[in-house]
Amino acid sequence: MKRTIKLAVAAAIALSGTAAFATNGDHLIGLGAKARGMGGVGIGMSHGAESALANPALITSVQGTEVSFGGTIFMPNVSANMGAGYTDSASDLSMIPEVSLASKLSDNFYMGVGMWGTAGMGVDYRDQSGYTSNLNMVTNLQLMQFGLPMAYKASGFSLGVTPIIQYGALDINYDMDPTTDGSVGAGVAQDIAFGYTVGAAYEVSGLTIGAVYKSAIEMEYKGQLSSATAPFAAMGIFPGAMGDKLEQPVEMGVGASYVMGEHTIAVDYKQIKWADAAGYKDFGWDNQNVLAIGYEYAASGWAVRLGYNHAKNPIGDAGAMTLAQGGMTYANYAGNAMNMFNLLGFPATVESHYTVGGTYEVSKTTSFDLAYVYSPETTTTLMTMPDMTNGVDMSTSVKHSQSALSVQLNYNF
């Protein structure tokens, strides 16, 4: 079964570049061009077949059968400075695909199927050299989910569930000493695991209220985190190499939307529990509280959308402890190493996201959606590799901004 699923996603994975950056940690702020055009809202506002993961209870808005397919082009701009000046990551363009289908089976029952690129992140400093090499760090995490949303609706209430099969691929490579052959890495590792999303919604007089819970999905990428952290264990910085589990965390949230003629206002609040997820908690990630606000003006044959999404950077300072060695006091080496991995390898540091989008109906059955997301530059500085000779901690700074374009074709019949 694993082999079949891997073959099924091979074409989609091949569309991706060296890495895809997401915006709330390593998660996309929304799935589908409609949601992304409104800041990622989707817990309390239906986007038709797109709603399978945001809140499966809301696929009940489809009138017959709806098919949506498209993708998001990510254009991240990441630069890191380990003390000798900023150098740019070459991972600056990626594509994430999405396909959703939902159908009304009866007045009460709805069902669908979909495949979504849901998350990813990474960098590419392999072409750098000398003191500006950023350890030649190359990382790439990609996640895709396959789901079968099912929903029941009666008297304004709806309940839904989406069983999920998740495929993931992770690769971590770096060079401990770019002037010699100190390369570390075990090649790409893959895994498949299962999870689910459950949701509920209530609609009355133009008001929709929704709630959603997404289960944790435990992934294990053999030879990745263990190989990456082994050199630090050998030097006594870590008590031992880490395990290879990297769990996609629990999410839970609520949302609401209100329709006033041609105008719709929507808001979502959710928490992503990084601090409880294997792997992420080991690297000191904090939980994220995500706020999304969206507006839509829908006229006959077209619509425009605006949105805003904000979540605090989940990467905290892991180097809070101190220890004495050789008569000098240094910042905690383990914490510094964690900071290095987070900033150089997985800089999920953007916080605010401004979005705009729209829909144009070609006919009664066919429409196109567009969405553009812009995340302003953030600069994050943490203590990383210590200067053992002088007893002085050295810092690493990362600048990170994003832009992304989502395009989608919808067909209703």
C-alpha cells in the first residue's frame, strides 16, 4: 500500500522545488485560492470542496458536484548571517498542488476526495563557501495529504470527518567544516501515516459558526534527525543523538462568518500545538495562536477578497541555560546547536500575512480563482555556535519574507 501511494504522489512531488515554505510554522495559512485570498479563513466559512481539511462539515455547501484543482507558487526570500555577512538561500521557488472534489449524495449526506500539499519548508546554501557558507545547509520537508471528507447536514447543523493518509519526505544535509569534508546527511527519508480532521458547523440567518479538531500525525524519517544531531552527541554537546520522529501537531480552532448581502466577513482562531509534537518540541518550538480575518465582496459572476493572518514566530531561544567549562562560562551548547538548526535549516519565522484574491465565472459551471499572499520581512537573531577560544557566544541572524500566488480552476455540475 505504501508503494502505491508513493507512486501516486510522485508526479506532484516532482513539481516541487528544493523546498516549500509555509507560513504558520510549516503549515500553509489556508488550502485553496478562496481561503488564501481571505487570510486562510475556513473554519466558519465554507469554500465548497476546498473545505475538506479546514472544516469537513462545510463541504455541505455544494449543490451538486464540485471539482477544484490548482496550485500555489511559493517565492520565499531567506538570508542567513553567521557573523560574516548575509548570504541567500537558493531555495526561492516551489510549487504545491491541490485537488478537491465534493458531491451532494442526498439532502443530508455529502462526500468527497482530495489530494493536498499541506506543508513544507527548507533552505539551500550548498553553493556558498568559506565563512559565509552557513554550513552549506540544505533542508527539505514536504507533506501531502490524501483525504475522503464525509459530512451530514440537518436543520442547519452539520458534522464532518476527513480520514487522512499523509505522505512526507525529509532531507537534512550540512557540512560541519566547509573547508574540509565534514558533510553530514543520510539522503531523503519518507514515511506514510494516518490521521483525521473532524468538524462541526451551524448556520442560521447568514451567520455560520464552526469548530474543528485535527489529530496529530506521527511521522518517522529514518536517519534524518539522528544523523543530523549525531556529531553534536559525539562532541558531548547533546547527551545523545535525537530520534527520527517528527510529528505534525494537533490543531484546534473555531471560526465564524456573517453574510450581509454581497458582503461577507469571516474570522478564525486556532492553536497549533508545536510544543507537544515529537521532534518540534525537542527543538524548542512554541505553540502558535493563529488569527485570520477575511472579507469577500461577491457580485454576479465575480468576487474580490481581502485578508490578514498573524501568528507569532514559533522558534524560541533554546540557549537559556549556562555551564562552566575550562574556567569560562558559555551559553548552553545544546541550546546554541538547537538555535542553529532552527535558524539555518528551518527558519519558520514569518508572522504577518496580507492577502488579496478574486473569482471570475466563465460560465455557470466554470470559474477561476486567484490569490496573492505577501509576508513582510522578519529578522530573527539567536545565539548559535560559541567561540571556544575566546569564550564569546556568536549569534546568527535570519531575514525571511515571502510572496505566493495561488491559481485554481473550479467546475460545478
